[in-house]
Amino acid sequence: MSIPKEPRQLMINLMYLVLTALLALNVSAEVMNAFFTLDDGNKASIATVESQLEQTVSGLKNLLAEESKLKYKPIEPAVDQVRSTISSFNAYVNTLRDDLIDESGNKDGEVNEEDYIESYGKRVPKGKKNKDVTTRMLVDEGRGEELKAEILKTKEALVKIYTDLLNQHGETFGLKKPEIENRIKNIANNLPFGIDDETWKGTDKASWADFKFRQMPIAAVLPLLSQMQSDAKSSEAALVNSMAELAGGRVVEFDSFFPVVQAEKAYVIKGDPFNAKISVGTYSSQINPDDINVFVNGSKIPVGEDGKAEYSTRTTSTGNKQLQLKVEVRNPLTGEVSEGESVYEYEVGTRSATVSADKMNVFYIGVENPISVSASGVSSNDLTVRASGCTIQPVNRASGKYMVTADRPGDAKIILSGGGLPSTTFDFRVKRIPDPVARLSKSSGGAMGNGEFKAQGGVGAYLDGFDFDANCTIQGFKLVYVASRQDPIPVVNSGARYNDQARRLVNQAKPGDIYYFDDVKARCPGDKVGRPINSMVFNIR
């Protein structure tokens, strides 16, 4: 009636860490889809354990039906309570999964085919890359902290069921008080189901949920949730196994062990430490730390009371790295030593940053200049963006969008820092808006029909080929009218539109006349005074 170990689940744990590291590198859709393979693997592991549990519980109930096992009868309702508690937790997580899939899909309040797409031959959620939904629901709306509370409540309930059973009936089962206390302690300390509520406190994150789920895509969150369900199912198996043993069932036989790495990050920055916890993957909760030997790259590392070994090493070079892992476990019942080996891969990179002007490679005075800022390996919340020689304001910090304004020509600098990124400077030039072109309608000079010329209301200033939303205005010009075989008649015009004198000259136009537009001045955004621009000459036909 024992529950055998599920080696597949141990390898899934390792694969999840590697894929999470690749996610930070903006990898391809194929790797994104690999998360769903992990999710399927978790579900398969849960199904395997559930199948074994059914056999165990069925055999246990048959055993307890025997008259000779009457004193162990209190075990049966305790097993039912454990199973009911895990069933309630799984239902809660399934509801949370469905809400995430629907909210990132068609948002119709239920999970259906419209919430899925076909990707590389696999049926996956439509919103697999969506990070906003996970951040909003699990972090901003508090459902991540609600999940944490549900995990803690469920584990507490499991431990209480086992504790109450042994405290009330342990001596009836033939256990001595020290053994009862030791069994309760081992169960409380070694259940795989629980929360690491310490790591996030050493970061700048506001909560466990913020640390765990912020900016994580749906594709990465779903296997994380199914992993929690798998841990819950493993805990259920450990408790049922232990209670079955009390009634005289078979104990767990250890036949294979795999080291499991729980790394804080699988992609680390050069100079940062690589921290990981290494433990033995197994469904038994009765392993004594003295019976475990863990080796990393041939070196033995100490195992703590919780059965985990902590490993830390300084990263001094970039690239892909490997940890050669080996574990030796002695079966406390038979004395037999079993071994297992695996390889864990991680990548060491360097922080880098880029700043690019979204429209041109310079900043222009008098207009808003949009720029995009990115820094790999640095959260947008940790990134500090400063400016010299100009002013910068965030538009959307999360997506790296900023707006720059400047009021004098010269050099400007955008400086990025924070989140472990050393101060990095990007140089830009600051220029005036280019000179506009003076025109009458679409013409800057040359032959123009008599009627068309008279129809113009004044001179316009046009910024041809300029990507920004900017308008220049004509401050004034001198108009000279030269009729055929007549002396020139000049008029000074203020502003863009013809004044009365200029209009009278324009209305006299007839074929053969010439009009000169000289001393044309325009003022553009950022200009303190007007600037001279092109002159125009028109021959009336």
C-alpha cells in the first residue's frame, strides 16, 4: 500500500527552472510552449500519484475492515479528511487557473475553445504571453497572497489531522510518546507542500506574490500552479502512506533518487552570486538528513535538518554553466544505499542597456522627443533614468517609454542606472527645428498663373519631411512688385497674411509681371526670435 516515487516530477522541477531562465532572455515561441509541456508533465505526475493513492486507500480500507485491525479504525476518517482537504485545494487552484486563462482569452466568464489557439501543433491558451493579467490578478488584486494563505491553511490542516490522530490514538496504535513526537515533527518539517516566505524579503518586492508572479506570462504561471498541486498531491501521498504504515501496511521502498535544484535564478548577472537549494526528490517524508549525501561537481555539501543542501558560488565569467549533481540515500529500514545523478544547467550573462530615439537620432528644441529605454536583466521598477542637457519624463515606465524636451542646442545625455546596472550614458545632439520652406500654396517660386497667384492669401511656412508635430509661422516679408517696363514697388508685410498694401499689389498681377518675396522670416517652436528663410520669385503668366 505504499506510494512509489515519481522520477518524472523531479526532472520537471529542473526543466521549469531552466525555462524560467530562458524566459528572461526573450526566447522563441517554441520555448514558451515548452512551459505547457511542463504543465502537462505536472498533470501526468499528479495522475500517477492519484492512481497509486486510489490503490493504497482501497487496500487500507480493506485492511481496516478486518476485525484484528479494529484499533486502527480512526485512521480511516483521518485519511478521508486528508483527501478532502487536498481536493478542496486543487479545486481552488483549478478555479484560479481558469480565471487566468479566460481573463487573458475572450473574457466571457468561462473557459472554452475561444480561450485557446493552436501553436506549433499544441493547443495552448490564447493569452500565453500575457503578463498584465497575471500581474493584475495575482499581485495588484491580491489573489496571489490569497493563494499563499490557502497553501498555508491547507498545510496547517494536513499537519493538524495527522497530529490529532497520533496524539489521540498513537498509544493505542502501539507508539511511545517520543516516537509520536518524532513522527509529527518529521511530517511537519518534510511535507513538500508549503511556501518559501523568506527569499522575497531579501529583495525589493512588496510581497511573496509580487516576487513570484509580477511580469510572469500565463505560460510560466500555469506550470507553477500545477507544481503546487503536485506538491499537495505528494503531501497527501506522504500522509496516507504514513498512516497506512501505522495500520501494518507496507512501508515505502526506495529504489531511485534524483537531486532537485531550487535556484533563486537560472540566469544570473556576472559578479552576482548563484544561489540554490539542493534536495532529494522522493515521496517519502521519513528521510533522516544523516542518511543523505549530496555532491556538487564532486564536492560533498552539508545537508540541513529539512533534508536540503544549500549551495552558493561566485560567478566570474559569462556563458552556459553546469552543475554535476549526485545524491546518495540510505534506506533507514534496509540499510541499502541508492544513488542518483543529474546535470543542472544555468546561464551567466551581463547587464546591458539601450536608449533609442523613436523618431530621429537627435533631440529637437520646442517639441516632445519620444525615446525607448531598455536594460536586460534589470526590472523597470529598479531602473533609474536621468538626463543632462535636456528634461525627461516617463510616459510608460513598464514599457520603457519616455519623453524628452530641450530648450537649447548642444549635447544631451541620458543616464541609466539601478538594479545592479552600472551608470551607463548615452549621448545625443540637441538641434533647432530645421528651417521651414516659404511657399505660396505648393510653390516656392517660378511661373504661376494670374488667377492662381491672386487667389493666395499670404505666405506659409512648411516643415517638409519633419516627423514631429510642429508648426512654424511667418513673421513677415518684403513684397516687391515689378510690372512690365515699370519701376519696382516695394511693400513691407507683417505676418503671414497679406496686408492691405500687399493685397493691392497682388491684385494688379497680369502676365509678364514679376513678384519678389524677400527678407522672409519664420518662427518655429523653441525659437526666441524669427529666423530668415528662403526668398521667392514668381513670374506671372
